[in-house]
Amino acid sequence: MLVFFQRNSRRRVNALELWYDMLDFCKEIVYWSTHTQIVITQTVFNMTRVFVTVGTTEFDELIPVVTSSKILKLLHDNGGYTEMTVQIGRGKYKPEIRPTDPIKVTVYDFKPSLHQDMVDADLIITHCGAGSLMESLGLRKPTVAVVNKSLWDNHQSELAAAFSSDNHLASSTPEELAELFLNKRFFTDTLK
């Protein structure tokens, strides 16, 4: 006989309640056998988390676009994402958190390291800084590199073009993100 418990809890729940909790809040279901006390972990979703980073820079053109209701809806409906963590760096724009959006958004400016956020992400949307791009690609994460056209030498366009021509990542500008995410094939064909 199998008894279901919520993760990190000993509270008994029925199978239907567990199913709804799983769909809304977690990637894993833990089944506890009352006789053998063996834990089996099963991954439920392939993609749920988006991490957006601007590194140590300011990229206030990207943050309002990527946290807009339109982009959040496209990421949710076409990509299946449910969570977004946004690192805004030195940016002055602080996105509004709307409880009605289909994706839960968390925002911060700096941490000692972005590595764990990148590891936990299923999709990384990053400025075209070499450090952020190299770490994302080193982790083999699906990556969208967003070019900051306001920079004086436009080196980000060259870097994004080089990586995207080799199909290592998708490149975009803030204005082109909606068009990129509008295509459902982007999530199935491009993000492999």
C-alpha cells in the first residue's frame, strides 16, 4: 500500500490533492512506501524556471519588456514556464509584481554569485555580457542573448551574432522578444 506525503512534511494527503499541489508548486513527487520506507523521485515538468540577468550592468530597456504581462503570458502559454527570477543589477527600473500574471516573478539586484540561479533555470535570458554568456553556455542551458544597443561600441551585437550563427543560443533585442516567444516552435525546436 502506498501512502502519499507532501514533500518535507509528514501530512497525509489524498492522491488528487497531491496531483494539484504537484502541478502548481513542485517539480518532484515523493512517494513514500509505508512498508519499505524507500523514496522514489520523479521529474514532472521539463521546463519551469526562467532566469533573467543583466550582470553588473544597467539594462533598463530589457527589464520592463521581459516582465511585461505580454511576455510572461507568452512564456507561460507557449513554453510552459511558471517562475521567473530577475536580476536587475544597477538598473533603476524595478518591475511591478502582479499577482494576476501567470508566472511568479522574483526580483533582486545583486548576489555574490548568480551560478545557482543559472543552474536552477530551464531558460536563461541574459544581456550579451561575455561572462554571463560563457557561464550559461558552459552549463548547457537554453539561452536567449539580448543585445543592449545603447552601448557605445555595439560589441554585444557582434558577440550575439557569432554565438547565434553557430546555433549555441538565440539572440534578440528587447523589442524582438515578443516575436521570438510568439512562435511555439522556438520552445520545441530552438531550445533543445
